[in-house]
Amino acid sequence: MLKTVNNKNNKDLRVLNWWQGAVIYQIYPRSFCDSNGDGIGDLKGITSKLDYVASLGVDGIWISPFFKSPMHDFGYDVSDFRQVDSIFGTLEDFDELLTRAHALGLKVIIDQVYSHASIECDWFKESRKGPKGDKSDWFIWADAKADGGPPNNWQAVFAGPAWTWCSLRKQYYMHNFLPEQPDLNLHNPEVQEEMLAVARFWLERGVDGFRLDATNHYMHDPELRDNPAYEGAESNKPFDMQDQIYNQSHPDITKFLKRLRALMDEYDAFTVAEVGGRRSLKEMAEYTEGDDLLHTAYSFIFLEEDNLSADAIRKALTDWESQTDSWPSWTFSNHDRKRVVSRWMRGQNRQDFANAMNALLLALRGTIFMYQGEELGLQHADVPFERLVDPEAIKNWPDTLGRDGCRTPMPWHNSAESGGWPSYTWLPIDERHYDLAVCQQENTQASNLKFTRDLIAFRKQHSALKAGSITFLESDEPVLAFIREGAEEKLLCVFNLGEAEADWCAEAYEGEILLPLMGAGPDKPLPVCGGYIMKL
């Protein structure tokens, strides 16, 4: 029996845009490559490793923020949206990076942070002077309650109220994240015009698109109504105890996104939204519906999934395609969540499990985002408390590991060379990562790195994987089975996601095994971390 998922998007590969079915490699600049020996990665470092990135076979790169910032949230608190922070280099360094990437055939996507700025931003410094200045309404200000308390009950993502008192202006300002990240007031047309001007600045430099940070945080309820409690909240963080109805997800967000899309179309540029929260699927569909909104979006649906299951994969893809015709995007790891090997592995061999996860991710229908180090099968790094720098981890210790463990420096060389970094780095390199360094894996015939290269090449060679429909087949846990079908081919994809051998009957299918995992085939039990892709 078949469970069919949306076949109406089954298009010939040749008519798709470059980003549909593409593999985009995420670079976290602080931790990718250090060119000047200060222990912090930089733009020149990225440029020096673009040949490596291109050798993976990916279609483009997404670079996390490198803009001028006091680094309270490591670049997501922007003080100047048109400048490169000096720790990363200069605008000229970025232009050189862009030129080299394009010469290698790589598209360049950069972050844009429109929901908030930094307290060091000149706009905020002007706004806090009082209610009558040129930028008085560029941020979200409100009077205290009669008892001196904040205007409402909204809570910040990282911890504490979403309001901080400003003694200069004698009002509270809103921040969905850190107090050092005041929320911009995108209800204000002037603010919208400024953010569109920022976008045009980078588009004029030649970037190929934007990853839009925290898109559903762009606008709030102007009436500042209290959020209701969220029944059944499993977390003890105050933010999670509320249903975020009013501090985010305002319906006017789509009006701004239409303006942004119109600008992007002038440059034939690409947009992918980050959408988190309990209504992420609904909002992703809203933000990407039709031809005048964003191109695609991704959520934290897999990033926040603690346990891997066939049902979780099926449900995510079927839920998406049941709500929208828009193009999906998927990722298993990024700079905000625990690495997939450490999050989902349950007793399997690390190398085999990493290979299986990359094979599964690259077999899904959609645009694929692969975080730096996933091609090496890196574990989530162990960062001792005294070396933590992530404000979320520090504020919520020990309830959360925070984000430092997925942000440690990329290991380029073995321990004798300090992983390709100076002896002291902004975050420590996990000792386990030295054996997984790029130089080690380049010199090993059967490595995660070489297998990932083969996987990406395999995806490019098969139009059904890049552009075809997806049809899930009946299977019991822990087996996931689906068919990818394009205009020219049909592929059966089968994966054992469990900790022991598993059976799945493939008698109804005959064909040629194109990609075996752990020697798996249709005529024998699926080994642990095993599976196959078969041409029907």
C-alpha cells in the first residue's frame, strides 16, 4: 500500500531554478578558518577554503552574520548593517570572497537580520533619546504599568521578560532575544524602507540571496496584549510556558515580505526564511505561498527532534506538502542546535551513522542545507562550563547545553597542528575532532568526507532526487521507505533508522542497486545504518 505525497510538483530538472534541489553549505564564519592567527575565523579564511567547499560538490554557501557587532549574540546583534566587523575583515575582503566563490561556481547566500538590531546601533542610540526624535519610533517602546512593571507578560527567548527599562527615555523597549538586541519596529514604513535599502546594498555587491533570520519575529501586536499560557508546556523556560500569539507572527509580516520579494526579483536573487515556533509549518506555508512571497523556508522541525524515527521524517514532509505547493528546505544540523550525530545516534557506529544521515538528508525532496562539519561526521563538541560563551547556555545552565558545542572551530589538521588553528581559539576544539580533521579524512579511503562528496555527486546525477516527487511506502519502525520519481527515472529509497537489523519486504520492486549503505539490498535484512537507493 502506498502513501502518496504531492505529485503535482514533479517537474523536469531542466525547468527548475538553481536553488530547487540544491545543496547549500552553511559556514559559521567565527569557526570556519582563521587567516590571521587570532583564534577567530574570518572572511579571508573562508576564501582560502572555498576550493575545499567547491570540492564537496555543493551549489552554494550560506554565511552566517559577519556584520559590525558588539558580539553579545555573536553577530546576530548588528550595529551596522552595511559594514563588516573588523574581526572578520573588511568589505574588500567580502568582495574578494564573493568573486572567488562565483569563479568556482558557488552561489553566495548571506544572513539578513531584520527583526532586531544592537543596542550599539546608531538607530537605537537615537531612538532612546526620546519620543520626538527622527528615529523615535524605529524600535518598540512602551510605558511602564502603574506599578512600574513592564507593559505586558511577554517573555524573551533566552530568559527573562521581553522588556528592558531605559532610564534615558523613561520607557521600556522590547526584545524577543537578549536585552542587547532591541526589536526593530517593522510596522514603521521608514524602518521597512531602511531594511530594503540594506538588502539592496548587499544585492548590489553581487550576493545571490538571503537567509532571513527569525522571520516570524518581524512584527508584534501593536496593542501589546498579554500572551496566554501554553497548556502542556514541557519546558520550564518562561518563554516556552506561553503561547506566542502576540509577540510574533503578526499577519502584516507577509506584506513586508512581498516588498522584499519584489526587490529580490530585480536581482534574480533567492530568499529562504528561518521560521521557528509551534506554528512554524503554517507560517512557512504563509510566507512562501505563490510567486510574490519568499522562495522557500525551513524550520526547526528536525533540529528540535530529540529522537530519530521513520514516522517523524514522513510526518514532516507530508505535513508540508499537504499545506502548500511551495518548495521545501530541510536541514538536520545548524549553528543553533546539537549536531545530528550526537542528537540522534543511539549505539550505532559514529561513522556509519553519519553516512546514513547524510544519505537520508540528500535523498529528501527539497533544498538541502548542510552545516559545516557534517561532511566530517563531527560529534557535538564538549565545551566545559568555564569556556562557555553562548549567552543562552550561560543563562540557562545546566538545563541546556546551549549552542557552543556546534560552533567549535572546524578541524582542518590533526592535533599536532592544533586543528589548523592557533593554540587558543574563541571556543576550544574538541579532542575527538582531531581524528576527524579534513586532512585525516582526505587521506583515508573510506571516510565520511569522501562518502559525502560521493553522495552529493550522486544527488546531482539523478534528477529524481533533485526535482522529483516523493511517495512514502508503508513500513514499520525503524524502516523508512519512499519513492522519488522524476520525468526520466524512478528511485526506491530505503533506510534502517534503528539500532538493530530490520526487515522490509521489497518483493514488489525490481531494479538496479545504485547506492548501497552497509552492503544492504532488497533480498536480505537491512543492517544497522543500512539502506539502499535502487533504480526501478
